[in-house]
Amino acid sequence: MSTSETKLLQGKTCLITGASRGIGFETAAELARKGAHVILVSHVEERLQAALERITAESGPESAHYYAANLSVQDEVHQLADKVLKDYDQLDILINNVGGWFSNFEKSADGIEMTFALNHLSYYLLTGRLLPLMQKSLPARIINVSSDAHRGTRGGMQFDDLQFEKRFRSFAVYSHSKLANVLFTYELASRLNGNDLTVNALHPGLVKTELYRHFGAMSSLVKGFANLFGKDEVEGAQTSIYLASDPEVEGITGKYFADSQERKSSPVSYDKSQAERLWQISEEMTGFTYPL
């Protein structure tokens, strides 16, 4: 790799959620190698400290910083955003990567089903809070890690029981949260209506990560399948790295990617009425209106 490729992101600041391990960590480590200052976000400070030490040992003491925050809790999202806005005068790249799959119904501290709170509402709220800083850092990129699991929904978002309180099915809940990521991506790209601040979603592939640790009795089976047929975490991070750093996607917005190539997402993900309804519900559930 040439020096110019290595330092492709020199002078850029990138925030990655879910960055203490898995594809989030591998994404952060590679962006730091490319010259970016990376902001790591996760909810376990010990893992963040270990991740920070690994990255700074390779890329230098100023290459990374971290904030501990549980992004399923809206107050902690606001506190994180306040710290970033206070400590930084630019944010060139935001990668919403945090996510979870929960085998049983549970609620966040805000009384919202945990999968939806973490996988979608954290994307919506953190992005909105940091948007003004990104608009001062143009050109800038927002990258939302989704999944091809979004294709598993039937007819789109289950608006009549969005939190699956009537009948909780873990795969359906996860699939809906990943569809929400894609709908949110397309709607935000439409509302920004320009190519200086781009917004794209991606499918990282089936990856050997700790995502499946909440599968309950199925955890061993699913993890075994992923270990046999899935990508490793470095491979799983490649599309995030591509969207964050490659010059050939500059100005491209409102798209879905897999294996570092543009793909079509599910037909229902292009339903503008569903995207607008999800946006309105997200506003109501967070109490936050975008400054657009």
C-alpha cells in the first residue's frame, strides 16, 4: 500500500459506534491507519481502553479517542453528542455501526423495545445531534451499517405493533430494525438533497462476531454456522471502510452497498410513505426534530 493510500484520510475525524470490538473495531483501526483521527464509542469502558491502546500503538498517540455511552439510552446519546460538539470542531465521517440481536423482549431505560432503541433510534438521534457539526465539515459522509436481514420483513415496517409487544419474534424484530436503517438512510439523503453530505447504508455480510450472543438456546448453533460460512471481522469491515474512505464514492448518496459494490435493497425499502412514517415516529419517540 502506497503512502498516499495509507494517509488518504489525513486530517479527517471519524466517529464509529460499536467500535470496541468486531467490525466496528476493525473499521476504526483501518481508518486510523489511513490517517484519520477516530472516535471510538461503546458502552464498556474496559473494552474501549483496550481498543484505544491497540490503535494508538500502531497509528500514534493522537490517532484515537473514546467515549463510553450506552446508545440504547437516549439521555446517553445526548450526553455523547454534547461531548463531541464541545471537544471537536469537525466531524468528517460518522459510522453508525452499533447493533444488537436480542432473543427475548426487553425494554431500554426509555421504555422502548431494546432492538429498535439500539439499532434504529440511536442512529436517528445521534446523527441528528451531530448533523450541524458535519454540515460545517463538508464534504462529509454518514454510513449506516444495516444488513440483508432487512429483506426478511413482510410488507415492510410493522407499524401496528412496532415494538412487537403482542408477539415477539427475535429475527422479525431484528429484520425490522435493519429495514429501519435503510429507510432512514434513504429519507435522510432525500432531506439533505445534496451530495456534499452523503448518506449510505450497507450490508457487511455474515460475519463471525459477538452479535449472536443473545440468541439464547440457539446461540451455539448460529455462531457455529457463522464460523463455518461467515466472513472474519476484518473482511466484514471492508464495505464500511470503502464507504468511509474511497474517492470513487464521493458524492454518491442514498444507496445500499454490499461487498463494496452498490446493490439494490428490498423493494419495500424504497417505499417513501413508510420512510416518512418511520421518520415521524422516530421524532415522536426521541422528542428530537432534525435541524433541516
